[in-house]
Amino acid sequence: MRKRNYTLASHVAEGYFFFTLITANLKLNHKLSELFHELVFGFIKRDKKNILVWINLFIAKRAGLPIDQFNFLLAELLALIFAICFRRYLPPKPSNLIKRHLAASLLGIALGQFCFGSQIWHLILQSCISYLMLCTIPPKHSYKVVFIFCMTYMSAIHIHRLIYDYGNYTLDISGPLMINTQKLTALAFSFFDGYRSKQRAKRRRPDEDKDCAALSEDQDKQKILDIPHPIEFLSYIFYFHGICVGPLCFYKDYLDYIEGRNLLVIPTSGRQQTETSDQTEEYHPETIQPSTFWPVFTKLAQCGLWGYILLNFTPVYTIEYNISQEMVNSPMYKRIQYLLFSTFCNRAKYYFAFILSEAINNAAGLGLNGVGENGQPKWNLLTNIKPLQLETATSLKVVLDVWNMQTALWLRRICYDRISKGRTLGVFVLSALWHGFYPGYYVCFILAAFETYAGRGIRRQIRPYFQVNAITKAIYACITWFGTQVGLNFAVTPFVLMEVQKVWYFYKTWYFIVPIASVVLALTLNGASTKKSSKKPEVPPQEKDEKKSN
């Protein structure tokens, strides 16, 4: 075979051929051609120092996402990669403890800096001041001071956002600051419970001292006897797989994860069942890390579904359209239909964010909660939401139990379990303060409180009359499901509308039916009372005759 003699002319000819081919392909896709030119010439014009920032803005623009949301997705993707490497190369063993703490905190600060820039100093400042308070103020009072300080600091950020970014929804430092407030206050209360435990052990008659009241089983499990080491504290506050969107992990659970006390013990000596190593304070030599592939894969698959809804339906079916003149003038059935679907599409963003954050934590190994009845590991310690149970709930209580579950647990541990009167209302007020100061938030939580009271009264006074047979039970389930969905969506719509004028107009177009009905049912059925009704439903005559014959 004869060798080809490559000359300058042949190189030019081949170059021209490939250039023509590439140009032809670019012409087939005009958008791709524009993208190419914008990328090349934009890159040339930019300062080299800002190249990474420009690339970030460029990709966000092409993805059709605001820069804050794009940064969030990119940070979560990086956190997922870090989590897999963290679990693989820094397993929980004594020689890796300091490394795990330092890696978790430093990577977390880096991701926080990437997402929020200099605003990350708010987290650092709030955390350092709270830690100094725990170290210097007596435990008898430190939890109160830390709680007031953290809530005040967070409220100042909420007010700042209210003034300078009113009515807009952006992913700024206020979100991580809300999670940080939960961590710091929960840590302070757990340390106070540890102090109470110590004082109770010293007293001969501890029940006579209010400061030595007996701890509940949950408080005893979560108590902290000593102030955390600074490295442990920073690791808990800034761990990378929870800094952006959480969810809240309590300090005792986090420390068990870092030190490996939540791992599963390999069955030995003929034992068939797997047990957790939480039963001992020492490291067990025969521990394994259960595979995280399946829980992470299934949760990422769910994120794909909710992400599709978020991108394709949420921008189209907006909650604001419920107060448009066109929708207000529509038939009643169409308004209800649109209200239910638009609020469902709005919930998709929370489903996506909560499930994604849980998947990332699971990838790092955080979230293991022992084993189930089938002997398989349970990865539900940080489960923050259950979409299926929420969408099929037949009472608002079930909705509250499966929505933002870690925040609900925080509210129960620092508020509901520690006050004697007005627990439900107190939880809703604290939850509203924690979220911010938009008027719509308070309308949402106050209405939700009355709807909860009304639902409690219905379950006590009316539900027993429907527990006759399968048909009446099914009828009751259908009615309560529809009522729960309507009540839920009427309560959460002000949370999205936020402004007083919009909220007032929304309820006005519905003649205030749901708020009035909720208040009336809550008062007439005595739903606010914590005492269960002793009244029993009358047994139908036919059933009485059957019982007598038996």
C-alpha cells in the first residue's frame, strides 16, 4: 500500500473539510450554534478571575433556573459526591474520628461559602456566640439564653429580608440559619436535660425540686452530660451533607453516626437477628456499614419524579392564579379543582428538596436507624416527608405528622413536651416565628391550629357513628380525605401568597367559608380540649338484637 504524501495543501484541504462539516452541523441546530458562539466570545471577554462565576451564570441561564436555585442544585450534587467518598474513605473507626469531624466541617463551610458567599458568617457568628453562652452561663439558665438569642438573631435576618426583598422567594442564608437555630437550641435543651439528670442524682428527694423533674424517656435518650468539644461542635453545625437544606439531626444521633455507634453488628455465635451497637458506649470490633445503594437510589428516583413536576407543572399552575379575575369568575368545581392541583404542584419543590437532602445524608451513612421487623436496615432516621401518606391523609393530624417531620420533632421536644397549657397553639406560634414575619405565615398557622382542633373534635364526636360497617367507614374516609385536602390547601395558600391584601382577597372570594367552619367546629365539638370524650355512639337496634341473641 502506497504511503500518502501529506503536504501543506492537504492539511488545509482537510481542515477546510472538517470546518465545513462542523459548520453544517451547527446550522442544523440554530440554538446549538448560538450557544457555541456565546460560550466562546463570552469566555474571551471575561476577566480570568471571574471565569468560574461567569461559567456558573452561563449554565444557570441555559438551564432556565435562577442563579440561587442553580447554585443549590450544584452544591447538592457536590455534597452527594463528597458523601460517597466520605463514607468510602473515612469509615467510622477510632483512628478516623478527628479526620471525619474536620472533613465534615471544612467541606460544609466550603459549600456554604459557594452557595451563600459572605453570608456564611451569619452561621459562624450565631454558632460561636451560642457556644460561648453554653460554656459561660450556668446550665440552669443557658438553654433559655441560647434559645432567645438564636430566635432573635434569626428573626433579625427575617426582618432584613422582609424589608429588602419583600414578596420574593430566594434561596438565601435564612434557610440554613433556620436549620442552625434548630441545632443550637436543641443542643442547649439537651445539655439542660443532662444538667437536670445530674442534679436529680444528687438530691435525696428530687421530685420536690422543679429543676430536678424526672426526664421523659426521649429526653433521657437525647441528654448531653458535657459540653461538646469545639471540633465536635463545629462538625455538628457545619457538616457538609446537611448545611444547605438540612434536615435537622440531633446532636446525640450525629455523634453516634460519626463514631460508628449506629452501625450494625455482624451476627455471631449463632445469633440470627441483627442488632445495633448503640447498646454499648465502646466500639464493637464486629461492625459493618450496610449498603446505602438502594435507599439512595430509590430516593433519587423520587427526586426525578418531583423534579419533573417542578420544572413542567409548577411554573404553569401557580397559586397566585387562584386570585386572578378569570379564576374567581370560574365555576366552583373548577376553582376547587385548580386550588387542589396548584397547591400540589407547589408542594413538589418541598418534596424534591427534602427527599434529595435525605438521600445525600444516607449516602454519607447518616440516617441509619437500626433494623426493621424483616431484618433489613432502616434508613428513616432523617426522613423529613412522606408524600404518599400526606396526599392520602384523612385528617390534618396525619398531614402534620408526615410534613417536615424533623421540624415537628424539634417543636415537640423544645415546646410541646415542656409546657403544660396551650401546647398545640404554642407549637403553631413558635413555628410561625421560626418561618418569618410575613402575615400569610401567621394566617396559615392560626387557621391550621383551628382546623386541627376541628379535626380532633370530629374524630371524637362524629367518627364513632361511622364505624358501623365497611361501607360507612369508606364513606367517612372519602369525606374526611376531601375535607382534609380542602382545609390543608386553604391553610397553606396564605403561606405562599404572604401579603395581607392577597390573603384577604383570596378568602373574600370564598366568603371565608373554611375559616368560619373551622372555628365553629372547633368550639362546638370542643376540639381544643385535651380530654377525650367519654360519650359512646348508640348501637343500632339491629346490632343490639344480634348481641342479645349471641
